[in-house]
Amino acid sequence: MAKFSLRRIISRFTAKPPQAFSLADFWALYNEGAYQEAYAAMHDFMQKHAQSFNNGDLCLLLAHLELIANDDVRKAQELLDKARQATHPVSSPLMDYYYNVHGYVMLRMGKYEESVHDCKKSVALDPSGPNLSMLAQALSMNGDKRAMTVWKQVLEKDPNNCFAHIGIGFEADKTGDRGKALLMVKRAEKLASSANDLSEIARLYYELDEFQSAINAYLEADRLGHEPKGPLHAAIAACYFGLGDNSTGRKYAEWAIEFNPENDYVKEVWQYSEELRREKD
């Protein structure tokens, strides 16, 4: 998920005591990439200031953090519902951000048409790179070939956009153009600047059956502090299973289930690990 600059939300509150100090602490943690700590700080702040849950902008922020820090789609959906139903609902300047995040949640829930609908709304409100990127993802998951065109629009806005290179790589792979897909993922590696970038690069390598390259990228993402840990370790486990190294894959699957036992992907990989164990026995 492409991460927005959250300054648009934070700037609406940092000048209003007593919130300023707490939100400044949150912002410092977020900028350091300490997403779980930032989430904990924001959640603690909102629990101490119950009226915060009546503010749609803050509920929207917490929903986004729920996805980044914990990958909890259901909880994010609940917070998005609160954001729209709040006494002070999501402010007009942030509605594109709301539709972007809600579109992502719909995408993760497998509601592809709803996701495309939301993402189109976000682009209509603001045709920014992050909004276009989310629309391209939604189109891609919906099997819509227009995804390639939208990814190219992102590159026109930002030629060094790592995520767009990855997206084009996925679309090329769908058409059987493995050469172009590999070219795009290697270009993306040179542009990667975050743990999230490396995680998506690894995902494309996995789709191309380049399991060792995927593992290398995932491990680098882990070293850079990628969160949450469970889905990341589950993805590494899947790569080792792809290589036929079931023993190492089992270890990563065990770590994954310890970190995020309720995550759907983690549970899927764990169940596969259990099947392999039973076959061996």
C-alpha cells in the first residue's frame, strides 16, 4: 500500500493544545519508520481523549496506521466506518485520502469492483501519484487491462517511482512477457528506498519464480524494519517452500504465526506448512 504523506492530517491538529505534544511525538515515530510505536502512541492518545473518535480525520489516520503497522483489514474497516459516521466526519480536503484507503481495504477483502469504484473517486478528487497507484492496483486485481495505462501515467508524473515499475512488471508477467517483468523489477531494485518497496519487489520476484531473489529482498525489508512481521515471514516461508527447502520454510512459518496468528495470509502459509509436515510423517 502506497503511504500518503500524513502532514495533511497532522497539520490540522498540531497547533491545538493539548494535542500538539502528543501528536508531535507520533509524527516523530512515524517519520522514523517505527509504525507500530506510532500506532500505539496514536491509539493511546485517542483512548485518553475519547472525543477523538468523533473526529473523522483522526479515525482515518488510525485506520491507515492499522494497515501499516498491523495489517488488520477488519479493524481498519471499522475505523473507516467511524470516520464517516463521526460527529465531525472526514473533512473535504481529505476525502481523496479516505477513498484511497477504503479502496485498499475493499481490495484486500476481495471486493474488486467496489475497490475500483472508490479508487476512481479518489483520482477524480486528486489525480496524484498515490491515488493513481491505488487505482492501478485495483484495476489489476479486477483483471482490467487498463491497469498498465494507469501505471504509465504514474511514471509520467514520477519517472523514478519504484512502485510503478513493480506494477508494470506484474502486468507484463500477466501477458507472458517475462523479460519485461524482470527488467522492471531490476530497475525497481535500483530505485527502492524503503522496506515497503523491497517487500513489493520480493513479491514480484516470487511471482516470477525467482525465489532466492525474493528471499534476499524480503530479508533486506526485514532488516529495514518492515511491519508487520507475520506476513513478511510467511512470504519468506513460501519462498523457501518454492525452493524445496521445507525445513527452513517451516521455521519462518512458525515465526509468522507467532507474530500475527490471526492474519489470513499467515494462516494460509501455516496450514500449507502443516500439510507438508503431515506428508513427511
